[in-house]
Amino acid sequence: MSTPPDGSADDDGGAGPTLVADQVYEILARQIFDGELAAGARLPVRDLADRVGTSVMPVREAIRLLVKNGLAVTHPHRGARVREFTVGELLDLYDVRLLLEVEAARQGAAKVGPGELEAMRRACERMYRAVVGGDVMQALDEDEVLLRHFYGAGGNTVLTETIEDATGLRVDGYLGIGFGGFVGI
């Protein structure tokens, strides 16, 4: 299948996300985590396309990915919105994260080698510099890098993929979504 110049794919149901759609997804997810797109905010396709400088097709695909990953919800005839989390949902996410990550840490600690330790040390140094510099999102990114090396050392790809799918290794980022957007407080 050929990809149009704007990076969008025909909506044949089987096509995966395009490079442009992935880039738009990353931009929108970052804006959600940063709180620039607040909990409950509408996600108008045309406005977002203008904002990120692309056509509407990659934005539609990016919104589908946001919904799939639990960062947005859709409402028939009303479009998509940034997801609002209840306190209970956030607590449930942390419960799941605790179960998965404790096991991944146990497995990783038993098998971590010099290469992983060096990669983790470099990530920790970058995380420290980000914290000192006040760049919370960069610090969280480096924390992800560190954890991926640590958990990956265990060799259980099903577990590490499940952690990434269930929590995106970014549950901390949900706190950015939640400020002013928790339901039930």
C-alpha cells in the first residue's frame, strides 16, 4: 500500500498507524501529560491538525491511539475528549503497576548485567540533571529508560510488554492529566 504525501493511510481497517500519526500521537500525549491539554478538554480534529501542521487523517489516527491507550474517550456525535480519571481508577492503576513492576524488578535484579547497569547509571545521571533543571517530563522519560533496562534484564518480554501496555511505564504522567480533572474529588 502506498502512503499519501501527508503520511496518512487509507482507512481500510487493517493499516497500522503511520509515521506522521505516531508523531502526532506523541505530540498530543505529551500535551496531555504536561497538562496543556487538560482532562475533559475536547479534541477537535481540524483544530488539532492546524495546531500540529498536518492533515486531519494522521490526527484521527492519533486520537484512535489516544483512546486505545486510555488517554482519551470518544462520545458518539460529540467527538473525543481527554480522559478524566477518578481517584479510584488511579488507585487501581497503581495497584496493577505495583504487582507487575515488583515481579519485573525481582526478575531483572536476578539477571542484570554490566551493560544494563551502565545504561541505568547513565539514565539516572540524565534524570538527576533533568530534576535539577526543573524538567519533570525529561526526568520521567529518563526514569522510563532506567526501568526498561532494569525490567528488560529479566528477559521476560511478556511481562515488560504487559507493563508498557497496562501502564505505559508512565502512570506518573496521569497525575498531570488529573490535576483539575479528577472525577469524584
